Amino acid sequence: MAVTGVVGVFALLQFIAYSTNWERFQLKHLPFSTRIWAGIMGAAGLAMCMLLIFATVGNSLTMVAWLLVALNLVIVAVAAVDLGSLPRAKHFSAERETSRIASLLKKQRVVLTITYKGPLAVHLTAKDDVPQQFLAVPEQFEINLDPRSRTTVHYEMEPTKRGSFSMDLVYLQVDSRLRFWKKIIKIPVHVAISVYPDMKQLAEYALLARTNRLSLVGVRRTRKVGQDHDFERLRDYTRDDNYKHIDWRSTARRRRLTVREFQTSQSQRIIFMVDCGRMMTNEAEGISLLDHAFNAMLMLSYVALRQGDSVGAILFSDRVHKFVPPKAGASQMNHLLHASYDQFPQFVESRYDEAFMHLRTNCRKRSLVVLITNVIDEVNSHQIEQYLTTLVGRHLPLGVLLRDERLFEAAETDKPYGTDLFRAAAAAEILTWRHHVLTDMSHKGVLAMDVFPEDLTANLVNQYLEIKARHLL
């Protein structure tokens, strides 16, 4: 009687654990390679044992009491026999197939292959060791496996943060034959994944560039002032082309209007100065302003390297974190990627003086200096204006300020009333002050951009193409 009583109390605890979904918590934090607890049938059956025990209290010498005890023992015996049907951990193996390099906010396919070598059919729930910074769809799989078989499932995961992550285990929640028991089996399958800024945009840009459809990503064709004279290639005529550049021999041969395209000036330099301080911690469309800045930096770097220019970067906050010397060539993209993928916005005040001192010391040749940052107070705006204007003449400075969409929404509220009126007035004052900052920089010879983070990439590429077309650099 005492034994069944202990089993009954244990059953009640397991039933509470099951009803509160503790097994989902244990699935991630189990200290051992396997763990066994009662399933829904086991918890219900063992809880019934405890109720039968309570029913025998005061009736221990009656026939009914002996029947209740016998029924109690039968349930315990069935549960004990069903416990032996749980497959062992050595009967399972798993493999994971996925790319070790991922792009921020881009879905990536993962394929799991589970092999089962046990003698009995089994029902299980499979769940991969997806990092908390990833979104997985679906999160788990219900699988029925025949003896000595294997199955393949797949899901898509979407990283929401850059950096290095690891997927070390595959979790299997296995049910016993009669569903009295559950067992967690952890199978080691290690994969290291590096999440970089959006790299798939580079492939999309290359595809659209080959088909002359860059307008689909917001890149407009820029009419050149003057003309370079190094012939590059022949291509189909478009409405923006100069009639003087039509190659009539090729047109007659191809029976299609064909123009000569010339190379733009090469061997120029672009240096990105990306603020990684507190001003870049705000988010837009689910990612930080710094992530938008890196996406735009990589896209423009890709475009500039294809043009034959050199590209470098200075990443800073309260100190200079990374410096990538300006170089040309396709390999420079790898240096920029590795320099940026593990940099995150920090809640520190940015030291523009140290960043510009580093620029002055290491970059003496005339360059297009692109500072990507954000301002909301006069102290930072004064520093940005001061240091950018000192570059005029020696370099071509371009200040890129990222907008906060919440300010514009507050300022554009229709018929504000009460607290909304004060909020709209404060937002309008900030936006007016911000406009004066940009105007002052423009009057002092600094190129300035004020864009929403989600529009940064296309606008920055267009600005670069305009600078190249007007031979400002």
C-alpha cells in the first residue's frame, strides 16, 4: 500500500507537470542526455492509482478494498511493462543539412534526417536546437517511424540578429507503446552558423544589373555630365542614352539599336564611417538602424567595387572597433563582411573625434567619406557638422542621417488634441531643427542625406552614381 501511495503522489506531480507544459521547458534545459516522465496516459493512470488508494482508506478489510488494490497493482504493472517499450537513445541518429552562412532577416532552409534502428514502431516529436535569435517555421514535427527506418523533415529559419551562433543538438520526445511514458533523447549534431548583413541583396542587384532592371530596387539611371572615353561594352539602346553613342555597324548587324558604353573613372576611394553608438540602437522594420546601415554599406561597396573603386570602412562608437583599409577587388567584400557581422549597437556615447582622427591618420588620399549616423540633440549635431566640414577640400564628405519614422507620424497627426497636440508640436520642432542642421552642412560644402532606414540602400547607391556621373570625386 505504501509503494502504490508513493507512486500515486509521483503520478500527481507528473500530471501537474504535463498539464503546465513543463516538458517544453525541460526540452531546452535538460541536464542529462535522456529524461523520462509520465505521458498523458501514464499521468492519468497513475493519478487513478492514487485515487484508488484514497478510496481504500477505512475499508482495508473489505472485498471492495482488495479489488481496488488489485486494480491499482494492475495499472502499475501495465505502466511498468510499457516503460520497457521505450526505445533507447542508441537506436536514434540525426543529421542536419543547412548553410553555415546566413543573411539577416532572410529565410534559410534546414533539412533534418532522423534514423531509427529500433525493433518496434515509435511515435516521436522532433525539435531542432534553434537559437533564440532565430524564428523557425514549423518549430517541431510529429513523426511516426517504422522499425529500422528513416525520415526527412525540413523547416525554414529566419535570423533576427547578426553574429555567430551554434546548433548543437536535435531533441526527440519519444512516446512509449501505450503512451504511458515519454522520454527526451538529445542527439549531438553540431553546426556553427554565421549571420551576416543582408548578402542576398547583392545577388539580386547583380541579376537586375545584367538585365537592365535596376529600377525595380529603386536605383535610377543617372545621366552623365561629360563622358569618359574608355570603351567597356556594347549593349541595347535605352531611352536615356545619347544618340551620339549609337554603334551603327553593330545596330545593322544585330538589327537592333545598339550603343557603346564607356567606363567611368576608376581607382577612386570610398570610406564608410559607421556609427555603432547609442544613436543607432533604435529599430525600423524589426532590425536596428545599424543593421540598415550595414546593409546599405555592403550594397554600395559591391557597386563601387564593380566600378573599379577602392572601398574601406571605419566602425566606431566610443572607440574605433574595426578599420578596413581601402582596397579594390572582389576579395574586399569578404573583409567588409567579416568586419561588420559581429558589430552591434552599444549604449555608449560615440567619439566622433577619435573616428575622424583615425581617418586623418590612415586615409590621406582624397576619398568619398560616407558618415552614417543619427542625431537627436544639438551636441552630436554640432560635432558631426564640425568634423565633416573640416574634410571639405581634402575629401568629399557625405553625411547620412537616418530618420525616426515615429517623429514624422507624430508631426503629421490629423487634428491633434490634448497630449497629441503637444507631441505633434515637439516632433515638428525637432524636425525643423533637423532640417536646419542639414541645410547648414549643405551650405558649407558637405553633401547631406536625410532618409528613412528602409530607403537608405537605394538612395545611397543613387547618390554615389550621381557623384560619379558629375565627376565630383
